[in-house]
Amino acid sequence: MLLVFDSGIGGLGVAAEIQVVLPGVALAYLADNEFYPYGEKPDDVLIARILDVVGAAIEDLKPAAVVVACNTASTIALSALRAAFAVPFVGCVPPVKPAAAASVSRHIGLLATPATLRRPYLHDLLARFAGNCTVHSVGTPVLADLAEAKFRGVPVDMAALEAAVAPMFDAGPEIDAVALGCTHYTFLLAELKALHPGIAWFDPAGAVARQTMRQAAGLAAGAGGGVAYFTGALADSDVMKAGLAGFGFAEIKLVAGVAVN
């Protein structure tokens, strides 16, 4: 069984792509919604929290591998997770490399949380793969909230979405490719494309799924999946259950403290 971890619903896009490349794989989902959003929390607090929550899940669920389907968690805590636990981890990074490779104007956009944008890991990624590009970055907590609401059936506030991304295009009108630096943004791709047609938008979910396939060979079937765990109570559990079922998670369980059994 593979465990997919995120702060909210963003990692479900990754889970969907994993199911495409690994048909029949057993997946469990863990959302630390009690601590959402991650993008505004101090680094030391986040690292301790992620180690506690993921560590408890590893102990109780015994996954064959853990997919950290959260850019903020990956850029801040992936090395600490690998040092603490023997389970293989697959991380998630902004798709800067394909965006830079696709850009003709050599101006690319990067949408992410403020926390992801300030990480040294991202700065290294930009230096390695987008050194010959001008990168126009915007860090905003708004998009993740819009994605969470959309998943629950709330129509996307297009004015709020446009206001959130406008500074990026105002600063870089030549932008022809944008890297989405948060898995939540997968759920807003249709709206982003409608607002800015002609832009190449790069979503991290597919790349994470392919890396998972490489690391999880032989896990195309198995038991223990189909459950979505949440660290905080869901006031809209009926709505969430219906949405999660579409991703193969037929059961919701509330984590008791940081134990998931």
C-alpha cells in the first residue's frame, strides 16, 4: 500500500495520476487539515508537525512508500523524513524544469505558497533549470483556499483568482509558461487556462506519479487502501465523502491525535 500525504485536498490530484500509471495500486490518503494551511507556518513548527503526523501513519499503516504530495512539505521536511524513517519517500517539487524548457520568451511564471518560494531548495532548482530565464514568482495563500472550496462544490471566485495571479503577469507580460508550485493548484487548472489562454501551464502531479511508479515497482496491487484519513474534524463530511469517492477513497477516518488506526 502507498500512502499519499498532503495538508489538504491538493494531493488528490497526485493520487489520481498515480492510479493512471499504477492501475490497481492500493492507496491511502492522509490530509493534515487540522494544521492547514502549511504555507504560513514557521519552518521548525512545520517540520516537527510533519514528522509527528507522517511518523504515526507509518507506524500504524506500514505503507510500502510515502508520497509527500505537498510542495511545502517536500521542500522543508523531505530530508528530515528520509533521515527519520526507513520507508521510501517520493517528494513533490515545482515543475520549473519543463516550464523553462518549453518557454520561447525565456520568461516563466511560478505560482506557489509564500513558504515554498522562500525555500533554499527552490532557489537551487531555479538556478539549475531556469538560469537562462527570467522567473516571475508570486506567493499567495489564496489559490489553495479557492481549490479547497472548489472541491467542496463552491464555484471558483474568478475575480479573486485573477487578482491573485495578476501581479505575476503584470511583472512579466512576456510569460509564456507557468509552473504550478502547489498541488492544490491542479484543481484550478481549467480556470487558470480560461483566464490566460495561450500560456503553457505545468502541473507537478504527473511527474510525481511517474517517480512513484519508478520507486514502487511491484506494488500494482495490494490491500489496505481506499481510506482517507484527516487530522481534523470535517464539518462537511458528506460533501467530502462524495468528492473523495471519485478518487477511490470510499471511507473517511478521523485521526485520533496523530495515530491513524
